[in-house]
Amino acid sequence: MYLIVIAWIYVVLMMSVAEAANTTGTVLGALITFVLYGLLPVALVVYLMGSPARRKALKARQAQEQEEAKQALAAETAAVPASPALPASPDPDAGRHATGGVETVAVDTGIAPVRKKP
């Protein structure tokens, strides 16, 4: 991949030199040619071609961090002594009925119901 990049930069450099050496050419035109035909496209191609390698490195780093986290968790749980057994907390819905049934709802007579205007 880098051989193509080097070859293209060489070709664009020669185009720029030819433009600067031409009787109607300018150094500014040569610089613009080198940047627009050479540096920007090559930078874009190198960035896009390097994308799989960056993705692979990111996945490897994430896998390493996960492995370190697992090892730290295993070491932490091994270092903590077993605590005495706590009594099990009762199930909050042990009665198996809906909460706030009709018999438990308090009726407030001080508030009028909201109705639509006729």
C-alpha cells in the first residue's frame, strides 16, 4: 500500500515541478497542485485503508481490558471473606394480589372529579 502512496506523491511532485518551471505557471499554482492532487487524496486513502487495522487494534484493546476486569473481579472476590448468611428478605409481592385494591383506596371527598365541559 505504501508503495502506491510513494509513487503517487512522486508523480504529483513532478507535476508541481513542471507547473512551476513552465513559463505560464506559478509557484502558487504548483503548491495548490501538490496539495489538492497529492496530499489530500493520499491522506484520505491512507486513512481509509488503515481503518481495518485501527478496528482490529481497538477490539484487541477492549478484549484485554475485559480480561483484566475479570481477573480483578476474581481476585477481589477471592480476597473478601465469606460474610455470615443473612436472612432472606420476604418477597414484596408474597400475597400474589394487585397492590392498592378497591378496599385500600381512600376516597377524598374534598376534591371534585374532573369532567368535560358540555
